[in-house]
Amino acid sequence: MNQYKLIMAEIPVLGSDHTTSNFCTLALQNRADISMHSIFFIHFKTIGDILKLNIFSRFHWKRALTTIVFLVLYLLLVLLVLFFRLLDEILFPAYRKVQIKEPLFIISNPRSGTTFLHRLLCLDEEKWIYTKLYETILPSVTLLKLIDLLAIVDNRIGKPMRRFFEFLDRKIFGGWKDIHPMGFNKSEEDEGFYVFSTLTAGLFLLVPFLADLPLVRFPDKMSQKNIDRYMRNYENSLKRIMFAKGSNAIYLSKNVLSTGRLHGLINTFPDAHIVYLIRHPYKSVPSLTSMFKAAWSFHSPDIPDDSELTRGLGQLAIDFYKYFDSMRDKIPSSKMLTIRYEDLVEDPVSSVENIYSTFNYTMEEDFKVRLKQNSTRSKNYKSTHDYTLEKFGFKKDDIFNQLQHVFERFNFER
């Protein structure tokens, strides 16, 4: 009973409403295995830091307006998802029995071919469970089953909801089509799960002041207690997704921002397999900078391309290189495969076959056919995303001096 009281005391977003309290009691009673942190984990200090940095420290009305809109939408989403996750505890408590065995994590610096590789692997739908964008922002069994039901109804009445969300895709993500093609119903990295905690480097699309948010850059810098809570919440979300999909397939993740939480991932999933894509820093660093800086064009027009703040984005990429390199020895060689970006682009089929061979996965013939067909189409794709080191004020010598060990390990040209 004391444990139950402790759990109820850890619900800061629910307030003292009597009806809400009764609902939480019903959801959590007699469930000694439930920790509220696994249902929801929010790092509230980051929210305060966002307000301070984006509104009070260096005011620009567009940045302030964007921040307020974001936080209002964030709060509404938190309340919605929290309600349905508590409802899951009543309607679908069996989701907690899901076991996540030997998941595969594709990790890399941003702009290193992870989306390409991930979507090729997703063609093998019998082997993998992967997330679509809408699933990562609505991680509740009840919600996902409601969406499946609505999709059935939508198909029978001419697909008006589908056309509406395709319209939203074009409006919201259209500007990124040559940088990172996205859509609510497309396979996507699982960073959305971390957005609720506010400890996601994705916040740098909104907040230009990277140096002032060290835990957002590297959640691994938290206390071990908070890392465990943070990762327990992520694992809980995965279980809900896998339960909702009703499959015992292997969980497949690609996430270019997970380098900063690599310690937490290894500790939480000690049997995980990791594919690390490596691209020359002279390409990856400005590409990441260009991608994130594009989002600043509306809310932070006062920040020039070659400013110190903009170079902070590139420094994040550099720090990711250094951190992964420092963590490599903690990952058993049998659990990790490194693939060079150039090799993936030149021969994607061989790269995928290498993954299956290294980790002893069986490759079915029908998947081989789909893989070859899609690889051929993808090789003919030419991105119009334009970026250079010089545009953002980077110098090659500075990057080399910070990453000399990485250059030597992978024999990159200086």
C-alpha cells in the first residue's frame, strides 16, 4: 500500500481533480509492478529552460510566439497521451508482458544514410516491427487501436481522413522533402517517444541555444537513477507499440539522436544489436547544421548562418562522433556492425546482406526481390539539399583536430 501511495504522489501533471484522481486510482490499484515513471517521465526543468532561453534571455517575437504555440500543443498532447496510457492499464494490462528481445538499433550521426537503410530493412515486414511517425507521438495501445478502427471506417466512406492527413504531410513536411522525406504514416525514427520527456535533441529545431541545454544534448549525463527512469519510459512505450501491433517480430529502431543516450540504451537492452553508419565528418557536420538551421529560418531570423549559435549545431555532430567513439569498447564486437556511408550508397543490397549475415538473420526470397527493386530506385535518387562547411563558418582543421582519432580509425581523408 505504501508503494501505491508513492506512485500516486508521482503524478505532477494530474492536479487534484477528484474525478481524475479516481481514474488514476482505478488504473494503478493492485498493480505493484507499475512505476509512474514507466508510464510517463517528464524533465520539467527543461521546460523552464526553454521559456527562459527562447523568451526572456534573447527575445524575438517570432521565437516567443513559436515557443508558446509549441508548449501549448505539447501540454495538450501530454494530457491526451497520459489519459490513454492510464486507460491502457485498465483495458490492456497484458502489454507489460511483452518481451523486447535482441532489438536492432541503427545509430549514426544525422545525415548519414540511416533513413535509407531503415526503410530498406522495413521492407522485411515479417521480421521487423518498426514505428511510423504517428505511432511515436501517440504511444498508447488504446489510442492505436482506436486509430485502426477509424481507418477501417475511413476506407468505407471514401478515405476523407486519409486525404486530410496527406494534405497535412505536404503542408508540414513539404519543405523537408529534399532533406528528409517525412509523413505521419511513414516509417520513422522513434525520437517521438523521447519528446514527451523533453530530453530530445530534436528540441534544437525550436531552441537555438544548444550550449545551455547539456542534458538535452546528452541525456547520459543525468544521474543513473534518472537515466533508468528515462529509459524505462522508452521501453514501456515500445511494449505498447509491439502489443498493439500484435507481433513477436524483432523491434527495429533507427535514431540519429540516440548517440547521446547510448549508455542508457546499452544498459536497458544488453542483448541489442547495433548498426553504426559512419560518414565523413566534413559531409555530416554541415549537413546536420543545414537541416536544423532550416527550421530556424522562421522563428530565429536574427541568427545568421555563420554565427556561433549555428556552429553549435555542427558541434553537436562533432560531439556525437567523439562520444560514440568513446563508447565503442563497451559494446561487444559480436553485437555491433559498422557500415560506411559510401558503401551503403554504392551497394545497398550488400550492406543489408551484411547485416543479416553478421547477426544471423534469415533473408527470405521475397524480401530479396523487394530489396533489389527498391535499392535500384533509391540509387537513382539525387538530393538537392545543398550545404558546405564554409557557409556556416567551419574550418576543416578545427574539425580534424577534434576528431583526429575518428579520422585515423576510419582512414578519412583530412
